[in-house]
Amino acid sequence: MSEYFRSNIHVTTSGYFTQPPLRGALDVIGIDRIMFSVDYPFSPNTKGRAYLDSLSGILSPEDCAKLSHKNAEMLLKLQSSAFV
């Protein structure tokens, strides 16, 4: 089941700004298929920013970049941006 998820499913953090759901997704799906998102207007952007800031203790800078923009760029076939 885990292999199927790792090769066929992408998930977002939308609305789940605590570490336990992210840790579960990391265990099952892996960092390469998880994308950051905010469920605005139902969840404010400030909560999303604070959540990203809180992840520096559990994610490497490379994995934070994957979560915050690189995975979405790859999935959506976007050119790399200057955003970090």
C-alpha cells in the first residue's frame, strides 16, 4: 500500500498546520509527494507561514524547499522560481 501511495498520490498540508499529520504523510508517502498549501479564506496565511517556520526542526532545508515549492513546480511542470 505504501508503495502505491509513494508513486501515485500527492497530498497537501492545506488546513493541517500541526506536525503529527505531516509526520504521518512523511512516513507513508514521503517528502517528494507532499506540497504546502493554505486553505484561504478558511485558514489564514499567517498560520501557514508560522507552520512552515516551525518545520525547520524536523525538515532539512532541502526538504523544506521541496514542501514549500519544488514539489509543486515538478508536478505542475513549472519553471523554477526565485522563491525559497
